[in-house]
Amino acid sequence: MTGRQEPYYVDYDADFGLSGLAEAFTLSPAPEDTGAALGLVTAKLDAYDRECPVGSVDHLSADERSILGYDTSHDDWGYAEELREDVRGLVESPLADEAIRAVWRAAAGGGWDPVAHGMSARDWLRRIDETCAARPPRKVPGRRPAPGSWWGAWRPAADEVRDDVVAEIAGIAGIAGIAEIAGIAEAAEAAETRSCRERSAGFLPSPDILSALEEVAVRVHPELGFRLFLRALKVYSVRIEKARYDRFQALGERFGHPAALIDLGLDIAWPPIDTARRDATWDFGFSHLAGQAHQDWRDSRGEIRKTAEGDDFGQTPGSAAAVLLEDTLRLLRSA
């Protein structure tokens, strides 16, 4: 399956599509039957529609909206359409049904196994697709969604990122000490040199799951494979060292993913807090706090708390508070 060249939608602030749906299954009690499972699908779609309702701006053309400065990316392209993209990619792929089942169960925490309820993994995905298709369309007839005027980024071609995604899956396979799965070689050597910060094979997805995830990245699309791979790491509570986390964020940035899609639920082995590092994305410390002060400033304690809790993505938790404390102590000691 060739790389899709549609605009990449940037309006999500966390996981989305099939991986986002799988997350919803991990956070809910195991459905007792197919109806209850499809109810979780509907609930996920309803939640998105409540958070991102279709506004009156839909009545404008794409050009008019762009001229007015509106974001044209996603308010008419709902979660259902994004989910169907992922589902169709898997259903129409050459992957064996057992591989799709392995990926779904790993991403969804194993609580809902379609085979245990009398259907194949593809049949389950088709039921998801039917549920999405039954919803009223959010798209404006005759118009395709476009990237936001403030973004203008396009999803990279599959060939540009496939090897990088596969390499990350191979790295986890190496930590597990797997000698060779699905064409991943030299993993035994990687296992011998794995970081002591990352957990051993007992906490990792099985070779079959890792093999299936690689197949998704190679034979469906690396972006979908990457999201499902991250979801499996979170389900299995695999501890990730900081260098690997940074590579994940770099990959996510190339895909246009929100940083929270990587962070939320991922077990990261953070390095010690280092107040000498001053490489935050925005202002920080005492100067950031001072920037919040104005004539209407009332809740000073609240602003101090917000600044202290304002760790940037990629920072060791507690860094913002430590830097604010150090800045404050420097000022106090200068008197």
C-alpha cells in the first residue's frame, strides 16, 4: 500500500484514529459482547463531536475560510473519518488476520478479543467501519479537508519514514533479546548492550506482536504502525530511556503528531533534574512568572503553582519547579 498524500490533520491534542480507540478500550471494563464493544466505539466518536463541534464556519468555502484566517483542517473531518482511514488500511492490507488480531489485542490491552466473540479481526474492523459510516457526515459535500493555514504541513511519504519506524520496533525487539523476528537481525547483540534503564524482556510485547507491528509499518503505513507501536508500549508499561523517547518525539514531529500523543501513558526513565539546562521551548523560571504579573493579577499563588508545574514536553518532571526555585534563591541571596 503506497503512502497516502492527503493533508495531515493537526487538531488532535492526544492519540486518535484506531490507536486512540484502542486506548479507550484499555481505560474501560472489558465489554461483555459485541454490542457493548461497539458502544465504546460510538462513545469515542461522540466524545470527539462534543469537544470539536461543527461550527457555522462550515458554510464558507475553503478559500473564504483561509482568507478569514480560520483553520481549515479538521472541524469538518471528524474522528469517524480518521478512524475509517486506519481501519480500511488494515482491512485492505495483505496482513494475515492473525497479525491484525495480535496488533489489536496488544493496543487495546487484550480486554476485547473479537475471535472470542465469534468474529475474525477483519470482521471486527468492518463492524467499526460500519459504525462510523452510520454517523451523519461532518464533511461539507463536494469539499475535501485542507491543512490549516497556520500549519501547511503535509504527511511525509511512507518511504521517507518507514525505515525509521521499523528501526524503533527493532530496537525494542533487541532489548527483549529476540535473535531474529520478521527480518530483524542482530537483535541478540543489541540485547547484550541494552540500557540498564530499560526493562527486560518480561515486560515487553511478544515476538509475534512486534512482528505484526512491523508488518503494519511496512505493508500498511508507517504512521499507523508507529501509533499502534506506541500504544503497545504503553499497554505493556515498557520503560523507555530518554534517548529513545527523544527519537519518538522526532518521529512524531515529522508525522505532525501532538507531543502528548507520545508522552501520555509512556513510561519514561527520566534523567535527574538538571537546573543548569535552560533549553525549554518557551520562557521559564522567574522571568516566566514575572511575565504573568499585570494590574489584574489576583491569584498569585495560582500563577506560582502554574509556573512550577509547567514542565515542557521532554523535560524531567519537576524541572520547572526546580528552575523557579533556583532563580528565586539567586535573587534572595543577591540582597
